[in-house]
Amino acid sequence: MTIENLPVTMPALLTRRTDAETCADPSSVMTLLGESDAALGGFTSYRSSFAAGAPGAPAHFHTKATELFFVLGGSLRVLVDDQVTVLNAGDFLAVPPHTPHAFAAAPGVEADVLFVFTPGLGRFDYLRLLGRVMRGEADPKEIAESAERFDNHYVDSPVWRAALEASA
């Protein structure tokens, strides 16, 4: 098969830094880089810059999406299943579906992280909702009500709670 005969599943996507939407809350800034139609094998990609020790996401899992983390700078503390570790600049992590995970900037350290989800499932709307909740502009119940739509299912993790409490 030649390259001319390969099917195109989605068009190329370019987002210029100056055109990227940002969502900010008191402890982080998310730069929405790009997302494409999940029906075509799509993705969602964004960059988060966390203040030193800032919270990220509580323990959760996805049933459809693989979540990819690439630490651009600083350090990110992560939970994967029942293990807590720290990712540093240049580290990469792929979390497959059905795997409980959580993340936060490491204690006393900022974190700059590139996130990619595949498939994307229109996750930018979820990130916008998170920002509104963190700023007190939306009811936190909306997050729970959106679990199926955004494939984001929160779980309790005593290991993660203990890690956060130990650094408080």
C-alpha cells in the first residue's frame, strides 16, 4: 500500500500559542492545545502549569481513555493504582483505562505538564467546568453529574489521601 492509498482519519491540527484558550483557577493555568473527534480516533491535549504543591486531580479513572503525562518542568507527584511516585522534567507516564490515578505538583515545587488523552471525548468542556468550580462559579455537583459524559470517574484512595496529608 502506498501513502496515497492510506485513509485519512482526521485532519492535521495546529494551535498557535497566541490562539490557545486558557483556563485558570487559583493554583493552575491550563492551556487548551487541541482536540479532535473521538469517533475518528481523536485526542485531547492541554498543558497545565501548577503552582508549587498545588492540587491537581483527586483519585479517578477513565473507562475509555488512556491518559499520557509528559513533565516539561518541575515535579509532579502521581498515584498509579496504589503507588505514589514523583515524575520530574522529561519523565513520561501512560495510564491505561480502568487504572486509578491522581496527580498534584510535588510539595514545594511547581509543575509544568503536557497531558494527552486518547480518545479525547470533548474533554475541553470538562476542563472549563473544573475551572468554573475551582473559582466558585459552578456547583461541584456538576462534576459528578458529568462522569459518564467525560469518562472521569472519581474513587477513594487511602494511599493518595495519606500522601497528601503527609505533605500538608
